[in-house]
Amino acid sequence: MSGDAYPAAPSGIEEYQPVFTGAALEQLQEVFTRYPTKQAALLPALWMVQRARGWISDRNMAEAAEVLGLTPAYVKGVVTFYTMYHQHPVGRHFVQVCTTSPCNVCGAEAVVQALLEATGAKELGATSPDGKWTVTEVECLGACGFATPVLVDDDFLESVTPEKVPELVKRYT
Amino acid sequence: MGYPHKPHSRETVVLSKYFGEADARSYKGWVKRGGYEMLRHALSMEPAKVIDIVKESGLRGRGGAGFPTGLKWSFMPKEKKKPHYLCVNADESEPGTFKDREIMRWTPHALLEGAAIAAHAIQAEVAYIYIRGEFTEPWSVMEKALSEADAAGVFGTIKIHLHRGAGAYICGEETALMNSIEGKRGNPRIKPPFPAAAGVFGMPTTINNVETLAAVPHILKNGAAWYKGLSLASPKSTGTKLFSVCGHVQRPGNYEVTMGFPLKDLLYDLCGGMRPGHTLKACIPGGSSVPILNRDETESCLLDYEGVVEKGSMLGSGGVIVFDDSTDMVYQIMRLARFYAHESCAQCTQCREGTAWTTKILERILAGQGKTADLDLLLDLSDNMTGKTICVLSDSCAAPVVSGIKRFKQEFDDYIAGRRKPVMVA
Ligand SMILES: Cc1cc2nc3c(=O)[nH]c(=O)nc-3n(C[C@H](O)[C@H](O)[C@H](O)COP(=O)(O)O)c2cc1C
Ligand code: SF4
Ligand code: FES
């Protein structure tokens, strides 16, 4: 059954692509002008990598290190500190649901369940068999009065309820 | 219900006046509303004069600690020998708090104007606005506003940059934020040195919260005496404050009231009270890092720095979390402890181990495997986590635990004695 296979973009086999060439390199040069050190451009650089490739591979970390005059180990240390940087490929749509107390008492756990079912991702952090969805639980998204907030890629959705989930998922397919 | 909500007649709308008006987001729309006049005015004043006015107004930091803003600015070296920096804390990640997001979404220029005035007052040439990575919408609104204002040349020689976080509550701690700007892991630094001596890039730095800075243009415009006059109870708490109300109320959202406003009225009048058939059980008045209040304490609490302390908690960031009688307090306290365990930067043993063990013990209690001695163990852990670490994240985890056990001990006992059905699996 093909459904057993690893999703569309298998990790590790995907071909490495450098990010900091051409226009991206120019953009990074502009970022350098904002700070007195090159190192300070690391978080913006990592965001550029993730935007270009969807995740940050070891080789891309090494590339960022090279461009910023840092070591790959240092860059990895920083990447692993921040939860929003993906060290592995994720589904085409990355979903973050707040389940911290204020949202929890307003029913966030049911929203998570509904999302896991509607997307077919089934398990937190796993990617749906069609490679489309990864659903994660996160801590407070800073929108507690709009329970339950859900971040789908860069779309910040407010007041999501389990009833609204099927419609929401359809919008992205 | 979210924004735009029509302000309640008992709100004092200063910061939130233009919330919901899309036109106020544009540079033109902001100027039409009198925006950037106070920046021009400030730039023509001696920096020390601006600091004096802010000192006189009684404005205190809205990020959580309530430190007097003018005083903080005055710690910066008067004679400039090195570059000075301003950091703007837009990391807003404290559970229960969602006011800075609203300021940035609706009135981005208010923040930019306040930041530029502050930069002038502390003689900083560069300001970094650190916006949490998840705030995608505020980010684009701020980015657009900044480019429009830059194009209009309103900031003079002051340069403002946006810096995007990448998911870490701890980066809201001031020195962690500075490390994060420098391209490092967001570990808080040991103090001293304090930021005014050696902050971001090792240079004299002032850091302020979004709401703090957004209040500054209003103070310059209407005068320190006006701001000081906005005070219903303690004269040490002045101005208006945005309270983010969430949890079990009918109308959650941001409400702007004068300092000293009764918490009871905020909850029952402005927010419409509890859901039908439910009563108030508990309230965390200042974001998840402050002690939990019971119903009596909540209903008699005045919302200013002194008033909340009097009831045994703190005003913090003004994130008001409401729990009604359907709430399992043990479960929610576990959920908060888990938050801190997840967000600990793990530098300090007391915090790394303490937050993790607190969570484990609470989970064990919720799984029906708690022992009578567990409550003492939790309190002992909390004691070791308070006042002993590099930053106060560790103390913040202890706050709901200690206050929760004190006020809702019966609920813990019920789980431990087997009178209540376990809700977790061990
Ligand atoms: C763990 C931790 C998290 C914090 N998070 C924030 C935050 O998200 N936003 C904020 O403004 N202040 C936060 N603070 C407080 C800041 O360290 C700092 O006191 C504040 O930004 C100063 O600005 P103010 O004087 O204008 O309030 C946090 C503090 C700690 C210890
Ligand atoms: S108290 Fe916790 S979060 Fe703060 S520095 Fe220590 S380990 Fe890090
Ligand atoms: S607790 Fe869910 S957004 Fe804050």
C-alpha cells in the first residue's frame, strides 16, 4: 500500500540547495547593515532558509555558518533553542494550536483532536500520509482572548472551534 | 468576542482609541489623527527634559515588573561615550496577555512614535523591536508602517529595525531578548551588569514593553499632570492600562481602564460576567506568572500595582485569566507548570529540575497516584525555585503552585484520597 510509504518529501534524500545566492544573498547583505555584528543576522538568516526550503537541514546550517563567519556547531546550537525552526521536513501546511491554560479551559484540546482527524495527521508532530499536514501543540500564542488561536503556516486564525475545523482544512486543500 | 468591540462606557480609551480603525494603520491616517506631532516636539527638546516629563507622569513599565519608566531611562549614561540602544519588547508570550498584539495590529505608528521618542530621550541611535515569531499579522502591519514612516523621514537620525523571534517564551526576559538579537540562544544573563551599563552588543541599553512606549506620546501631548490624574486608587499607579481578559467570561478581549479600576466591575460589567449557570472560582490577575486569587479576593481587588499586591498577587502584564466553577484547578495548575517546564532555558538547576519535577508530581496526582506527602514536596520544590535563579521564570512556575495549594487544597486532597476520578494516565 502506497500509504505506508514515507510522505512526499522524504528527509535526507531531497537534494541540497544552497539558499544564499543571488537575490537572497543581496537581501542578507542588507540585513547585515542593521546590526553591528554579522552574528546578529543569524535569526533573520535562518528564517530566510526556512522560507526558501521549508526546513533547515544540517547542510543549510553549515551554509549559514559559512556566510556569517560562525561554526556549524554554533548555528545548530541556536537552531535547536528556538521551537519555530524545523530541523526536519514537515507537511506542506504546518499547524500550531495553543493548548495553554486559558485556551485549554475554552476547549483547545477538542480543537487539536478535530485537526488531527480532519487532516489525517493522526498524531501530534507527525505528517499526514499525503504529506500535506503536520499538526503541533504549542504554548500560548498571545491571543488568549480569541480561544482557540491556530497558526496555519503564516495565517493566524482566531476563535477556532472543533465545528469550524473541517471547513478550515478544506480551505487549504 | 474580539476586536473591534465598541468601547464600554466605563473604559478610558487612550491607547485603544483607534483599535478597529483600519485607516489609523497607515502613515497618512496616523498623521491625520495627530500622529508624529509629539515626536517632532520631542526631537526639539533636550533628552533630559523628556525624561523629566515621563518621570513626573508616574508611568510604570507595562511588561510585568512595573518599574518606573522615567527612572529607568535616567540610568542611561548622560555623557555618551558609546553607542546607545533601545530594545522594544514585543515578545508577548505570557499566558493570558494579548494587548501588545492589539497595539501593533491597530496602531503600529503609536508604537513607532513612542519608540522614537524613547530613543531620543536615552540618546540611542538604533532601536530594535523584537516581535515574537508567531505574530505574523502584527509583523506585517509593523513592517508596512515602518517603511511608510521611514519614507516620510519622521525619525530623523534614529533608525528603527524589526527583529523576529523564533519561538521561545524566555526571550521576553530582557537579557535573553538581547542575546537573541545578537544571534545567540536566548539564555538570560546574570545581572549585574544591568542593561543601562552593558546591554545589547555590550552597549548601554534600555528595554521597554510595547504598551509602555505607546503611552509616551499621550503623556507628552496631554502633560504629566493629566497622566498622573488618571488614578482611581493608589497615587503610585497612574494612567490607563490595557487588561487582556480571557478564560471563562462572556466577552473576553482587551479593555482599557484607569488604574485602580475594580476587578469585579471589569469581569461582571465590561466582560459580561461568567457563562450562564456558572460562578467565578478563581482568577489570575496579571498573566500566568502571578499568584492565583480566589473568588473573594478577586471580587474585592482594585486593579493597580498596589491593589493587587494587597490581595496577594501582582498586576504583572495585566493578563486576566478567569476560571469558573467548572474548572479543575489541579489540572490547570499542572498545565501552567508544564508551560514553564517547556519554556525553561535550563541554565539553572533549580529551574530546569524544579519545573520538570513540579509537572511530574502534578501529573502523578492527576493520575490518582499522588501521596499525601506530595503537597509538601511541591511546596518544598517551589521554595527552592524562588529567588535562587538567574531570572524569575523559575519563581513564576512556583507562583501558581504555591497559591493554588493554599487556596484550593481540597481539590488536591480529593485526587490524593481517591475521592476524585483520575483524569490522566500515569
Ligand atoms: C520569563 C520572563 C518573560 C518575560 N516576557 C516579557 C514579554 O513577553 N514582554 C514584556 O514586555 N516583558 C516581558 N518580561 C519582562 C521584561 O524582562 C522587562 O522587564 C520588560 O520588558 C521591561 O519593560 P517595561 O519596563 O516597559 O515593562 C519578561 C520577564 C521574564 C522574567
Ligand atoms: S530561571 Fe530558568 S529560565 Fe531563567 S535563566 Fe534560570 S533556567 Fe533559564
Ligand atoms: S493561552 Fe492560548 S493564546 Fe494564550
